[in-house]
Amino acid sequence: MPSKISLDMSYDDLTDVLYVSTSRPNATKNMEEVAGLVLRYDPKTHEPVAATIIDYQEYWQSHRQKLAARLADFFRISTKDAERALESVNG
């Protein structure tokens, strides 16, 4: 099922934004499906490459399971792996 990829997490506590990425593409297409969750994918391959989570502490911390499930689905990883990645965030 899910492939093994590594999610790099970077939290900016001044702006309350969590950045999640698998790589650094030159250009991305963005898709904001719910307020505060911007998913980014490579426009050529349509592979998921990053996500920006706005209001991470203020909103998403209390909705962590929902966020983990959505990130798991987007990045094609297990929900447990997404939860572990979120647990590593110092925010």
C-alpha cells in the first residue's frame, strides 16, 4: 500500500505555519481544499511534494487526526507515519 517516503517538517512559530515537504521542486501547483491546508504537487508528474498548514497550533493541533489522515492520503503514506511525523513537530 503506502510507499516509504520521508516527510520533512518545519514549523514557524511566529506565523503558526507548518511546512511539510518531500522535495524541493522548482514549481508547484497548489490546491487548497479546506481553509488553512494547502497541498502542493509537481505539475509535470502530479506527484505530491509539499503541504502548508496555516494556523497549525491555533486550529490543526486539536484536529490532528483529521490532518494526519489527509496528509497520509495526499502523500500516500500510512496514517501512523503521518501521525508520527506530526508528533515530531515542536510547536
